[in-house]
Amino acid sequence: MDALKRRNPNLTNLWVDVLVFAGMLAVFAPGLTGLLIHEWLGLAFGVTAGVHVLLHWQWIAGITRKFFTRASWGARFNYLLNAAIFIGFTVVIFSGVMESRFVLQTFGLNPPDERTWELLHRLSADLTLFLTALHIAVHWRWIWNWVKKLRRLPRRAPGTVSQPVLAAGPVKIED
Ligand code: HEM
């Protein structure tokens, strides 16, 4: 991970973001994947989202330090939005595990006989989906810049690392 980040932190961020996004689309559609895949994918998504947070740790630490003094209003808004999303997904995953039919069983446990976790799971999933859509909308320019940059790249042999991508300067994230 460190070696990748040294080469081009933005490129690593981009692929982790793509993975998080694809995982999120699948995990929000249990009707399509079936419950067994949904539950394990939900857990895997939690791990990938954790990597996503770690990759943006410098940003988090920077804004935390200057939140009440020098941070811009935009950065404060992003910070609070991201914190709400983090809490939202934590609740979604925890309540999902508590009502799980397969994951708990794997560990020889049974879900508690009440509907609270199911209601909490649905409510927190809906709310978190809305907040995540807002998060993507806010970072739309960053995503679009990358799409344009990748489209301009020449085709290359599989397994080789494209020099233009490695040389590409950082795509600025507003803070
Ligand atoms: C980011 C992670 C997750 C998201 C976004 C998510 C989202 C959802 C959604 C949208 C539904 C359908 C609710 C409905 O029918 O209205 C659902 C159902 C369900 N999820 Fe998840 N889920 C996640 C993680 C998990 C995990 C980790 C587990 C268990 C280990 C789990 C267990 C379940 C179960 C058992 C159902 C069916 C019962 C119900 O409708 O609540 N989910 N989930």
C-alpha cells in the first residue's frame, strides 16, 4: 500500500474509491445479490471503507486540528458530512450483523428474537445512502477530472504501469 501511495496517492485513492463505490452499489441491492452474499459483502465493504478512511487520514487529521479556527466552511461541511456517513455505515453494519441469518450462524450464534435491529438496519441504510449520494456530488469535480485524465491515456500492455498516470500531478481536493 505504501509503495502504491508513494507512486501516486491519487491513483490509489481512485481505485479504492471505485472499489468502495462498486461494493456499495451491490450491498444496497440485497434483492439482486441474495442475503448470503449481501451479508458477507456488507462486512467486506466495511473493511474496504476502512481503507478508504485511512487513505484520507491526513485530510481528517488536518481538518480536525483547524476545525474551530482556520478551516473553510466547505471543509467543515465535508468533515461533518463524512463523520455522519462514517457513523451511518457503522450503525448499518452493526445492526446488519445483529439481525444476520448467515454470518452469526457461522459463529454458532442466533439473531435476537426482535425486530428492532431490522428496523434500525433499514432506516440507517436509507439515511446513509442519501448522505453518500451527497458526498459523491460534493466530490464530483475530483471524480470528473480523473475520468478525463484516464480517458486521455494511451492503451498499454496489461501489468505495466503507465508513465503518464504516474507522472500525473495530484488532482486537488478542496479543503
Ligand atoms: C454497508 C453495508 C450494508 C448496507 C448498505 C445494507 C443495506 C441493506 C438494505 C438496503 C437492505 C434491504 C432493506 C429492505 O428490504 O428495505 C438490507 C437488508 C438486510 N441486510 Fe443489509 N446492508 C449492509 C450490511 C449488512 C451486513 C454486514 C449484514 C449482516 C452481516 C446485513 C444483513 C441484512 C439482512 C439480514 C437483511 C434482510 C432483512 C432486512 O430487510 O432488514 N446487512 N441491507
